[in-house]
Amino acid sequence: MRWWHFLCGKKETMEKFLVVGLGNVGVDYNDTRHNIGFTVVDALAKTYDAAYETKRYGDVAAFNHKGKKILLLKPSTLMNLSGKAVVHWVRCEKIKPANLLVITDDLHLDFGNLRMRKRGSHGGHNGLKDIQMRFGEFSRLRVGIGNQFKKGRQSDFVLSPWKKEEVQKLPEIVSKAEQAAMAFVLEGVERAMNTHNGEVL
């Protein structure tokens, strides 16, 4: 059996990290603003040639890089129950709390801005709220999606596809988010924050 088959309780010599991308499952949600977390971890999987397996509470991929084992998780729960998947895989793979990074969209940041934090409020994001309630404090990488919507249309905005002009800029934003996530793994959250927080475009 290959090493990347996920076996709870197996002792590992490498330090392990869990990078979670938040999103909603289903073709109707592909390429929507709320799924930017999925987009970033998909990009990481492609960059590092990691194949997903459908496992309990989500799709999971893994790869080794510079002496670290990085697991990628796309929860298959509803967004509002993301914490259920995160807690399961943290426990299953014995991930240290400090080695968990959650990637999510953020209405409070301008489109394309990145902000990594060691802790903080959920800011009204139901996925973050559920993880915080079930798990406690954790590092998160917020990707700005802007807030160009009319009053009362927030849900429609986050669940809608990107505009044409945004699609053209997404590759660079996603690439920078990938770099920030790997800096978290290889350099630590403090240095990653100092290096990668701010405007991408």
C-alpha cells in the first residue's frame, strides 16, 4: 500500500500539516466566489502532483515536500458543517493544532487581497464559525472576494460565478495564495504573514 493512503493511528516520522480549502460540493458551486478555498487547494494538488481520494467527510490528497507531509482537504459536508470534517481529519492524522491552515473567501477584503492570521473571529463566515466552535483557534488564510452586491444580496453574490475581468486575474491570486500556504508550512505562520499579507494585484 502506498504511503499516501490515509491510515489513522499510523506513526509518521515527518511533521504533518493539514491545509483545508472551504467550499460547497457540487457542479452548481464550481468556480464561484465561495469556493475559492477549493480552488486554491486544487491548485496545490496540481502543482505538487497529489491525487485526491474520496474519504470520510471529504476529498483528501497528500504530498511530501522538503521533509514535511502536507494533507489537503476539501470537506464534503455542507459549508456550515465544515468543522466536522476538520476535526475528524485533525484527529485521524494527529495534526498539531498549530499545523492547521484553513483557506476561505472573505467579503471584508477587497478582491485579490490576502490576509493570514494565527487566530481571529469568524467574521460572519459560517464555515469558519463551525470550525471555531468545534475546534477552537486555528490559522486561516482569507482571500478577498470584495463586496460588490446590493443590500440583502450577499448570499447571491458569494454563490455566483466570478466576473469575466476577475477570471483573468484569478490565476495570479491563486498562485500567491498557494505560495502563502506553503510558506505557512515551511517557514511558519509569522513569517508567512509578514511576507504574503496584502494586495496581490
